[in-house]
Amino acid sequence: MAHSVITLYHDRTTTVTSDFLLLRGVSKILGRRERFALDDIVAFRLREATEYPYGRVPEWGISDDNVWFVKDPQRWRRRSAIELVLQDGRAIGFTPAHAARVAEILETRGVKRSS
């Protein structure tokens, strides 16, 4: 029997399935989508907006600690961000509508949470 992929979470910028995480707006050019296998994610952390300079989640681009944040037109509404560390050394941040729920899903899928 074939393995079927189940969608566990979906919003405008983020889709989490049983096998991968899909982020929209990752690229520096044209904001393309990028798919990350959950096995390729070394760790993640959930950060509140108040932990960033000026109490705001960074805009699209590089943050104060060298994390690339994906493009999100609704970022001004978000109070939490998730930062991923990938096996290839990249750090990518994004702001799902329900960051705590995405963090919970990542933990249950075996992705390590860091502080």
C-alpha cells in the first residue's frame, strides 16, 4: 500500500504535512516556495515578537541573528515566529498564523526544539 501524505496545518505562507514543511516567499527573487523534508530540519525555536529588536518580528530578509525571514504580507499582525535550523546550515524564519500550533506539530513529528 502506498504512503499518503497528510496535511496537518495550512495557512497563507505555511503548510505542514506528515513528511515536509512548505514555505512560500523563501527566495530572494520572486518569493518562490520551498519544500523542506522534516528529516532535514535539525531544530527549531519559537520566538515572541518582544524578543526581537524593537519588539517586532523582522521584515523579509536577514534578521539580527542571521536568520532569513520569508516574505509574509501579514507579518505586522503576527506576535510569534518560528526559526528553523536546517542540515545544510541555513536558518529560516517564518510567521505562521498559529505559531504555537506549528511548533507543537513539529515536536510531535520528531523535530528537536531549541531555546
